[in-house]
Amino acid sequence: MVFLIILSCSCSVERFIPEDESLYTGAVLTMKKPDSTRSLTKVKSELDALIRPTPNSKILGMRLGLFYHYRAQQKKLNFISKWINKKIGEEPVYLSEVNPERIKELINNRLENRGFFYNKLQAVIDSSDKKSEIQYIVELKTPYKLNNLTIEGDSLPIYKEIKELMSQTALKSGRRFDLEVMKFERERIDRELKQIGYYNFNPDFLIFEADTNRYRNKRFDLFLRLKKDTPTRAMVPYTIDSIIVYPNHNVDQTSKVNDTIVLDDISFIQDEEYFKPRLLEPYILFEKGQKYNANTSRLTSNRLSSIGSYKFVNIKFKELDSVLTGYDEGSLAADIKLSPLNKRSLRASVEAVTKSNDFAGPGISVVYSNRNLFKGGETLSLTGTFAYETQLSGGDQSGLTSIAGGLKADLILPRLVPFSPSRFKYAVPKTKVSMGVEYLNRSQLYSLNSFSTSYGYTWNANRFVYHQLNPISINYVNLSNTTAEFEAILDENSFLERSFDQQFIAGLTYNFTYNGLVDQQDTHSIYLSTGIDVAGNVLNLLSGGEQTFLNLEYAQYAKADVDLRYYFRFGKEQALVTRVFAGIGLPYGNSTTLPFVKQYFSGGPYSVRAFKIRSLGPGTYTSDEDSTTSFFDQSGDIKLEANIEYRFPIFSYLKGAVFADAGNVWLTGGKEIEGEDEDEENINEELITRGTFGSDWINELGIGAGVGLRVDIQSFVIRFDLATPLHIPYAEEGERWNSGFDFSSDNLKLNFAIGYPF
């Protein structure tokens, strides 16, 4: 506290302000509305946005940017002060730069647009100690309200369409006069007319006229009509007369003689077959003889772009009639020009990798892509990876290293295979076939050779919703080269040993994602991701109920989890973010535990940050062995986590955060695995007793809180989080709660990570 007082005094800017100037510190807007008027929160927010200029910013109550600007004007300036001024320095904003009369004019104009006329406005300046604040006081009059809405017109079909559209209008009797609503209605009518053929229509052709002369009680009538100079072309619908597609368009080769293939009244013109017409035709949603539809055109463009073979998609419509006689329908010719991406590409990247298990190190990846492989938009990607990693933290784990390498092939087909072409309107569903092999050597412990393959589908239902379904998902892992140290870990824990025994996993997975974060300007956003993973049922049928298939012991389980996040944005780059995660896996039939790669873990930079990676749970259990052992045996079948984080800007690319996390993992009940000796039986019994999920689960949560710094450069985030535990579930009862923030070195946990935690 003393430090902050000293810093505040040393950074005082009053002594730098010229004698004839006063520092502008901002403005306050006060609205006095009639009692009969509803809440005007949105209107006040709009008025606040009109107040200019913005005063100098403050950090912890101090105007550091302004202070360092003043310091920079001194003759002698050290390098650090120059650098700070360059980064955060701000020009002073004086009262002499503010024009209160202009602000009052802008406020009054906006209020008139919202139906409030003849208002009283005042600007009161409060000055003291070379600082000035302005208070804008607005006394609102009773607003004008709509009495009747009339749509004028004649016998032309377009007037009938407008009347039908206005049956859904927001302009109802009793609504306050609002120019924004009228503008919205004009744009809505324009959008709807363009869906039924009115190619040349424009919202500017519509005009609203208000009449207040009929009433004395602040009521008005509203009239909607087309402007007198509206051209004939704008008032008639258009029909698509022809469709021509150029699947291999190149502006430099327009003089070539090309072949034409006609399929379902669509002409495909290409010098040689680049894309098979029968495979390209389902992506085009409009047909010859249809009315022009702007939405259908946009969706067709989205579908063609999502194939993955084209750099540019250009759909142009040309009017075929040079002169329209009367109000007959017009005709359009549709030209679709598709410019391909390079057929082959090779991309290599060297990267520094940091993972949630605190492994970090350099890596290299090489990706080869071959687009439009079979002339149907197919993309083949071959990815090779190599990485060396070492454990950065974790006590005895700090000596662990790993070498990993892999090769993966992905074949993506922009359609459902083997099903018939589908008319998914928003985006094209894709079939993905993947196959890969990986090698992992974890020093002092083991080697893993794994093989995986999957066959499934992905599709976007809309710009928020994404689905991924893999009817076939197979993963086989061969554990080898185990050291005596790792064998000892397995021998002491039957649960862990069983989880490594069943390394053949075959089943079905499905993931659903709703991502409301695509609209980053929204105040409220929701992200929801949920997944289902079921394994072993088909193999159980094929094997006739035996525990092995092709001499391999396979896993049987069902697993489901949900990740829900809520973002509340307010102020300037401030956000309150909350997250809840819940997951459960149930082994059955052939399995008594989940495979190790399918188990849940808690703790670490993307989880409960006050605890080391994988150091929580199950339940109140903790390993009495070294941290190398606990790294493996502190896992569970159930996981619950909750997080809350307040994010705020500090300056430029530096952001701050204050957060709290809670979570743990547990075992499901009913497990019975016999140990080979008394010590192993004791470990199993302790795991079951302390680690099984029960009614007292809420008192077994690990809870922590802390602060964070993030360097956020165009969405690339380097994150540092410092946290301390508040509730330690594995401590003795009565000693689990810390009486406050414990900032001793043993309790502070520094997390370094790439990207936000959620």
C-alpha cells in the first residue's frame, strides 16, 4: 500500500499542466426521463458513445501514459523513459479541446432519431486543481408513438410482396418513433425481396413518411411507399435462364478452345477435365428456371469454397434483357468461375512445443498436400512429425525426456461416402479417412508404438454448430522396452496395470460443438462442446463374447463429457469467463478400468492451476511414492471442474487476469482388482476407499486462485499464471483449507503455457 502511494505521488501530472490549461478528465451523462417512459439503457449507451474526446487513460488510478509523455518533453531523458513513452505515452487532452455545444448537438440529434423531440440539454463544467469534468444533463420530453402504419401502392406484384412482408414488422401501434427500426425494416424488406427474384432492388427505393399533424397527444401515422423514381428493373423479379461453370478458370487462358459438357441444364466448360462435372454439380443449389435468390447464391459460393480445391469462387449474374417492356419478368445468366489452388504444396515448420503435462521442447513437422486428387475435390495430406521434449517441472519428473515421431495420412472427400450426394444447404459434409503410426520413447520408463485409423464425417450445420462422427475409430498401442522402474510402478498398482493391458480400442465417437465465439463483438457468448465415445461392442459381437479379438485383448467402455463456457464482455477489452467441465467413463464387460489414454486427469496450466499437472485425485487419494509414480496413478473415470476468470487489459499487448479454479477426478464404484501381494492389496483398497465418487464429492474438490499475465499478439498468447491452493483435498481433515492466500514458495505454482486456458 505504501509503495502504491509513493508511486502515485511520483507519477502525478498536475505539475506539468500549463497555467492556461485544464486537464479534461471525462464526462458524465445524466438523463431525466418522463415517468411513463420505459428503461432507456440502450439509448443511454448510444449517447455515452457520442461523448468526445476520450480522456487520458488511467492504470491503478494513475495516468502513466500522460506522465511519460510529459517526461519525454524534458531535455534530459534516459533510454528507459524514451522506450516507455514510445510504448504507452499519450498526448494530453485539455478542456480547451472539448466542444460541449457540438456534443449537445449530437446528443439531441440522436434523441430525435429515437423519438424524443424538443429536449432540454445542459453542459456543466466542474473544474478544480487543474482538472475539469463535464456533466451533460438531458431532460427528455415524452416521445412520439405510432398510431397507424399504412403501406401505399398499386396493383404491381411487388406491392403485394411488400405488404405480406410488413405483416411481420416490428413497427406496431404504440411503438416509439425510431429511425433505426425504420432503417432495419427497409433492409429486411430488401433482403426478403432478393430471395424471391427481385435482383435489382435496393433499400433506398423505399421511403417512410411520418405525419404528426393529425394528433395533439404526441402520436403519429407512418406511411411506407416506393419512391417515384424507382426504376422498372427494380420492381420486377428475375429468373435464371442459363448456368455456365468454369471449373478451371484462369484469366490468362481465356483464348483457349474449351470443351463443354451439359449436365442437368448446367454447362461445364474446361480445356481438359480438372473437376468431374457429375461430382461438381451437387454443390450448385440454383437451377435453370428458378427465381433469383441471393441467399441461394451465397450458400452456393460457401459450398464451392468449402471443397478445399479453389482459391477464388466468383459467381456473377448478367441481365439478358437489354430493355424491359412493361413489368414482365427479367432473365439472368449465371457464370460461375472457379480458380484452383496449387495442386500440390509442401509446408515445413519448426516449433517450440509446450503441453499440458509440462513437457516442452523443439519439434518439426512436414505436411505434403495433394488437392483434387481424383478430380472430385479430394485432398490427401501426409504429415510427418518429430519432437524432443523434456519435463520442465514436477520434482522428480524433471529428468524425464521423450522422443516422439509419427506419420499420418488424411484423405478428405467433400461429400458423404458411400451415401448419395446430399443437399446440405449451409456447408458440404466431408468424409475423412485417417491412418497413422506413432513412436514414443519416454526415458527411464517405456516405449510406445501405436497405430490408429478412423473413418468418419464432419459437417457444419450453420456457422455456430459443428458435428464430427466417426463410426469407425481404432487405436492399437504396443507397450515395450519397459524399465524396471516402470515395471515397479505397474506392480504396485493393479488399476494402472489393467489400464495399460487393454491397448486395443475400437468403437464409435461423436462430438457436437456450438461456438458462439464467432461473434466476438457480442456481450454474451456461449461455447458448448460435448462428446460420446463407445468402444468394444462390435468386437464383442464379432468375437462371440470372448475377451480377445485377433488375439488382442480389447477394451469395452462408454464415455461422455461436456465442456460449457460463458463469456461476458464489458468495458474496454474486459471479460468475465466461466467454464464448467463434466465427464464420466464407465468400463464394462471385458474391462474393469478405462484404458490409460482415455482416463481423466486434473491439475496443471489448463485445469486447476494451483496444483501440479495430474496431481489431484482420485478423490482424496495421493500417492506416497515419488512424483514419477503419481504422474501415472492419479487418474480417474469421473472428472468435474469449474473455472472463473476476469480478464482485463493493462497496456498494448499485455493483458491481466484474476482467476479461481476448482476440480478433481474420481473412480466409479464397484471396481474389484485383486493384487498379487499384501502391499498391492493395500494400495488398491486405499484407492477404492479414498478415490471413489460419493455424496461428499463437493468437499473433495481441489480449489485454487491466482493472478496471470498474458502477452496477446494477434491471438498468439504467451501465458503466465501464478496460483496458490485454497483447499487441498488430500490433506488431513481439518487441515485442508488455507486460512488465506499462502504465498510461500512451496504453495505458489507458476504455470507457463501457450494460449488461453479456456
